[in-house]
Amino acid sequence: MRVRSGDTVATFSFDHIEPGFERAEARFEGLTPPLRTFAARVFVDEPHPDAQTPTDGNIHYLGTQNFYGLGVPDVAPDPNDAYKLGRASQSAPTMVPLNITQRFRDYLAQATPHAAPITLVAVDRTGAEIPDPGLEIEGFSIVTR
């Protein structure tokens, strides 16, 4: 799915999460590395977040994931190349984790059980919102352990 800034990427019910988890990760699943560089701010249960939505002291802000764009579309390597390494292409979908442990704990400590949306806001290095950053993901998850 193509994600635009301000889009809700998932909705989760957090009423069965044990508060003693060691780590919490927000995961960008099946992410196709973007062509442009930007940061994705992750918000939980924040109505209408945008680039001006505070992050400091905001219980609904879970963290920021920076993406360093490829700049140009990738060309798939020759499958017969003896020197190919790793993935088939640097543009191949991958999973990108974001550690949200403390901020997620803080949110859960004050939240009443309900279904909460997860929203992403894309910004450039100056903090200006990017309406369509070219973010392609297959899904978004929150994993605790």
C-alpha cells in the first residue's frame, strides 16, 4: 500500500498487552526502500496529526523512523552475477523496526482499552510535511516481547 502523510496504517486493540514487556517495536513490514529521504513520525490515537503536532511531551508520539532515499530507481542485478550479495536488489521489500519501548509503555499506562489508530506523518529534514513521500509498505505491526 502506498502511504501518504497523515494516513492511518493500522488500528490495534491494546487491551491484552502485558505491561511488563521488555521491548516494543513498530515494524514497517514489506517496506520498499523509498527514492527520497524523509522521516516518518509514528503516532498512536492522535486525531489528525500533521507536521505541527508536538512530539516532545506528547503521549501519543511513539517515535520517528528516518528513511535515506535511494535517489534513483534500482536496477535488478543479473541473476548469473557471481558477485551479487544479499537481497536481489537494494529496492527489494524489507522489514524496518523502530524501537518504541518507553514511549509505548508511557502511552499504555494512561490509555483506556480501546482500538487505537496508528498514523504516520512524513517530514523532510526541516520538519516540513511531505504529502506523498513515496512510502510503500505491505503492512505495519507492533510487536512486544
